[in-house]
Amino acid sequence: MKINGTPYRTIWQDADGVVQVIDQRWLPHELRIVPLCTRAEFATAIRDMWVRGAPLIGATAAWGVAVQMADDPSDASLAETWEVLHETRPTAINLRWALDEMRRTLAPLPPGDRANAAAARAAAICDEDVEINRRIGLHGLEVIRAIAATKPGRPVNILTHCNAGWLATVDWGTATSPIYHADAAGIPVHVFVDETRPRNQGAQLTAWEMNSHGIPHSLIVDNAGGHLMQHGEVDMVIVGTDRTTARGDVCNKIGTYLKALAAQANGVPFYVALPSPTIDWRVQDGVREIPIEERSGAEVTTVQGRAPDGRIVAVQISPDGTTARNPAFDVTPAGLVTGLLTERGLCPATADGMAAMFPDLKAAAAD
């Protein structure tokens, strides 16, 4: 995607072979690009959310392995790197998927061949992510086109939650890819952007993306979505996913479940943009089996923003001594999901539907 007319990915290797990322902690007020040069820096970038979003976390982990293999390609280093990076974020399955891919590629090779092979596989994972997201967008475009046909001359109103945009992937995004494709096809769209407390990824990231791309949008507080649905102002909901079970339960940013409940109550279709590496074929019951990351309560008791003098500051919003709970994700049961937008097409959120869409991946996971 483009920033001020210049195309960017969220992670890339520059001409000197250094991996660069957009440090998303400072958006939307400041664009910072930082190098990641050591395994420890990659782990910090993932854990502290310099990068975030399941696909981008996986791509970053892959490059973290590649950088470590250039420094120490031994068996012990490969095993240790898998562990160090895997423990950074427990919920997003793309992290483990990417690390497993790197280990599968590198383990059979002699150590002397691993550095080049690791860099090639990390670059390929990034390219594959871009193509997956592009295809998700094309399939989602047809859903938007069908809704647009029922309201000629009026925009399709789409509600999103969190950021499942190109900032959460290598490019295109998952939930935003259909929106970008619809805009390119000349279909008028308008996006309701959930602020997504406590880290405000909607307010800070999705709104920044929409603004940068020229997509009409309105920022709303998280609790406004149900009201808008009641009054017929939302045509569809599209969200992303950090892990989806074999039967179609969807784990995504906290607050997604409530949007799905409101959508069902008001007859609003609720779609999940699902890249296949985000499927965890080992898990059936998402509510009981997916580990939910519990983050620092400070994310709830403070907010980050830009002060009148231009400084980016954190401000406490709660009384001294008040503690906070901060589960980072929730699980939306499959029965609340209208459909899964995958790179292979629109898939029912059922065990049979997913198995029919991805028989090869299900079989490989069973081996």
C-alpha cells in the first residue's frame, strides 16, 4: 500500500540486507521505520507490539529466524530461536506456523546452507502473505458488490474492529483487502472504524490506513456498533482473525464477540477474513482450547496520544490504585459467523465447510 504516494510493505529487507519494519507504536502521529538486527530485537518487536497482526507476526518471526541463522546456524541455535520467538505472543497461530515452516525448511540442511535458505524462505513467506491477502480481497469484493447492487448510488457501510489492514499483514490486509478492492472497482464504500480499546488499533491504525488511502470512514467508540446496526446503518461486518479452529470458531481482538452478537441480533452479515495459515487444525473448541493472552493492565488505565505541543505521551485515565484486567482476545463461536473469506473463496464457518475448502491442509495437519 502507499504512504504519501510511496508504496510500502510493513516488513522488508533493504539493499544492505537489513530487515526494516514500521514501528506501529507511534502511529498515526509519527511514521518510524526501524531496523531489526538481532534475535532479541525481533522478539521485543513482536512482544511489545512494534509489529502486530497475526500474519505480520508470523512474517517477522520468519525473518527473526533468518537473521539468527546468519549469526549462528547451529542446531542448538535453531531450536533455541524457535522457543525464544514462540513465547512472545501465545494467541496468534501464524507465529507458530511461520516458525514451524522455517524449522521444517532448515532442519534437514547442513548448518552452512541455512543462512541463505532461511532468508529465501522468509522472503517467500512474505510474498505468499501478500498474494493470500490479495485473493481474500477479490473474493470479498464479490460480497460487497452483491450488497452494492441492492442499494444503487449509495455506499456500502462496513463495520470493522481492531486493525486487520495492511499494517497487520505484509500488504493488503485481510479485512481491509475487500474494501481496497471495492474502492479500486469504483464501488462506493464507507467504513465504521471501531476505536478498539485498550490499544486503539482502530483509531490509530485502521483510521490512519483509511485516511491515507482516501476511503470514507467514521471513527466510532466500541459501544456504538450495536446502535448503528439497530438503526440499519451497517450493511456488513468484516473482521480479521488471529486463530480460527477446525470447526470455525474465530479468535480475534477483544470485543469482536460482542460485535458478532449485535450483528446476529440485527440481521447484519458478519464475515471473517481468514488466511489459511491462521487455521489451527488441532483445535475444535475455541472458547476452551485457545490460550488468551492477558496483557498489562497499564494498557487499560492509560491512553497514548499527541499532546498540544506535539509530543506523543501516555496519560493515566483511572484513579491511583485501581487495577485492571486486560484479556487481549475473545472467541466468536462459529454459529455467529456468516462466512469465512479465504484465499480460496467464501467458506462456511463449519467443520465440513473448512475441510472441503482446505482438504490438503487438514490432511497435512493430521500427519
